[in-house]
Amino acid sequence: MKIGVIYWSGTGNTEMMANAVAEGARAAGAEVEVMTVSETDAAGALNYDALALGCPAMGAEQLEESEFEPFFADLESGLKGKKVALFGSHEWSEEGQWMDEWTERTLADGADLCGGAGLKIFSTPDEEGLEKCRELGKALASV
């Protein structure tokens, strides 16, 4: 299985998560490529068997607007039946409303969402949070 881990990170928290997701997927035997959202486009992303997409909460609990949101909007039409995992960090509130909305949007696109919901971690991921990311990667690789 070939998995693309594609993320946007402003502070490095979501980048840490992306690398841990990749570690878990590799440990489960998947071939994994990790890249920032500026290093690919929707057409390239859809060439992977599965996608792990990472974006932190920005502004008023939304996806990053200049790079990640346009990328995801372009990607949505190709998500039906695609194996997808979502992850990201947030600092504005304990709730992480952006992830709930992103999850609903991804499910509405017909994606096969790993775990049924996105993984959200408040602030900088600690070892427990990074282990959750590794488990997400393992689960995505075994779907």
C-alpha cells in the first residue's frame, strides 16, 4: 500500500504529527511519502492508495486558508471510496470544532475515513499524542 501523508504546519506541531503518522504506517508495512501541501496537488495526491491529511485549526476554527483549503477543495471530488485519515493540532479551544467540520465534510465526500473521525491534539503533541498518531498511521495502512 502506498500512502501519502500531506500536511500544512505553521508552528511545527502538525508536522510532528505527520511524521508520527508516517512512522506508524511504515511500521505496518506501507510505503509512505511525507510532504507539505505546497509540494503536491490534488491530482498527485489521488495517485496514492490512501491519504493522511494534516492541518491545524486556524483563525475561527477553520482549515488554513491560503494553501490547505484550496488543495482540499480540489481534492474533494476524488475522495469517494478513498481511504483517508485526518489529523491536526489546535490551540484556540479544547473543542477543536474545525476537525469536527472537516470530518463531516470528508464523510460527505464519500471517503472511507479511518477511525470514523479526525485525530485532534491540543497544542504540542506529547508522547501520548504522538503514539495516537502512530496508531492512526498503522490503522490507515491496515484498512
